Amino acid sequence: MNIVDTDAMFEKLFIIAEGGSNHNGSLERAKEMIWAAKECGADAIKFQNFTLDTLFAPPYYEKTLGIKDSSWQEEINQITLKHYWIPQLKDEADKAGIMFFSTPFSIEAVEQLQKYVPFYKVASGDITYFQLLEKIGKTGKGIFLSTGGSKIEEIDLAVNLLKKFDLPFICLLHCIMLYPPPVEAMNMNFIHTLQERYGLPVGFSDHTLGIESSILAVGMGAKVFEKHFTLDKSLPGADHKNSMNPEEFKKYTIELRNAEKMLGNKERIISKRESKERIYARRGAYALREIKCGEKINEKNIIFLRPALGIKADKYYSLLGKRVKRNIRKGEPVFPEDIEDK
């Protein structure tokens, strides 16, 4: 499943179930999440690959954030996705029929994942970690790049760096780096800025608790959607309560794909069902009173009513002054063959 038609990837919505570290350190739970994500209609399941010593400088992290004890370090160790899980998760995803990939938070993680993922995701916090971007670029694989908390100049630098590599795609994800973000922080119009400024595929990493912002993003042309996913919102861990459970995620995918269908295209298309409705909704010419053979049509002897069985209402001006070729009773429809050509 590593062979991916990336040219076709963005022709329809691509929905990612962000499993993150919601496996809580359980390989079996991670596998269960893979099957649940597939059942919910996701195109891909994504996890995160980090370790305490490749992501944090613990003493300074605690000092900067005002953390009073070091128990969080053990929690990080507990939820770390073990590198030897990777081939097993890939195999499980292949069995389930869903794509598997991950967010590497270190150079080592990029290398560990390389054989098993078709593309990578870079978290918002690492958009300025150029060493990581370069390492991913050298793999030649596509990249989803989150832009949460980023200045436009930082996005410019990251995109310019990645463009040096012949990657199948660079997809920018609009994201607000809050969990969850308030409505007034969403700035959804930035999706248009990303589309216009870079000419790259654009998606939306949605940290809100609902689906409204994602539905809006579909209408704005976003092609990729990432939403945090858990089997159980009551499990211990900071991310579970901000994630969707399977029931919620299934509704999410259904609503997004329905919104995509609603978009249609820019042409005016009238369906067969709608064409039938035209007969009943549009008006045709009827005799307002008896019209004698040879009499001229005027505004006092015809009326336009539903259904549009005879001459249609838009022929009104060309119909005026024409003579009828037969006696037409009051209330009868007036057909084209009832009218003289002259």
C-alpha cells in the first residue's frame, strides 16, 4: 500500500484519522484504532513517532512551562510509539485496507518510518525544524505540512526548502495550534491565502470539537482533512477528550463527503429529476377564453399556467399577434402546431 497515486490523491477529499498517541502505549489498541478508522470511512490512519530524549530538554521544558514535578516524563515514555511496532502497524493497515503513516518528531523517526509509509506529516511546531524537513525531502516522499502558529515568512521558508526536492506533493494544512481553538481564532479565510500564495494542495487540520469548520473548509476548496481520533474519550491522556470517538468520526466522514458531493462543479447542470420538475414548475400557454380559428393571440385570450404542456411562457412575445389554426376551448393548452407560421 506504499504505492500511492499521488496525482489522483487530491481529486477527492482525503480524510486522515489522527491517532496521535491515543493508543496510550498499547500496540493492540493501536491496531484496533486502525480497523476502527477504516470502518469510520477514513482514507488513512496516522500516528506520531517521538521519544522523550529526541523531543524535549526536560529541565528547561519544566522551567519554561512552570512544571513542578517530573511525572510527565514517565507519561511521555509510556505513550511513545515503539519503533518495532511500525512494521506491525503497516501490516495491520494493509489488512484493513487503509493507508498508514506517521508524524516523525526526529531524524531517527524519519529513518524508522521510511520503508513503511507512503508520505510524512510534519507537525506545526516543527515547520522551522529545517533539519527534519531536509531529511524528509531527501526521502522523495510527499509531505503534509501543518502551519499552526506560523508566521507567513516561516511558511515561505519551509515551502522554499521543500521545493528543492522533487517531491510527489507538498500539501499545506491550515491549522490553529490550540486544543480546542475558540471560534474567533479559526481564521478560515487563510485557506484562500495558502491556495493563492503557494499554488499547492491545501487541507485543514481541524482541532475544533465539532464539524462546522471542516464543512466550511470543504466549500473553500480544502482537499485534505485531519481530525484527532480515539477509541474512547474517557481514556487517560490529554488528547482523548479533544478527539472524536468512532461514532463521531463516522458522522464526520459522512458529512464531509456529502458536502463534497454538494459542491458539484462550476457548470449549470440540470439533473433528470430536476428536468421533470420543470414541466410542473414552469408555465405554458392556455386559452383564457374560447379562441376562434383565425383569431390572433393577444394578452386577453391567453394565460400562462402550470404545467408547461404547450407553448412555454418564454415564447410570449413571439406568440403575440399570431393566428390560431383551430378553435381552442377555454382552459385548453395552446400547442405550437395550433399556431400559424406567419
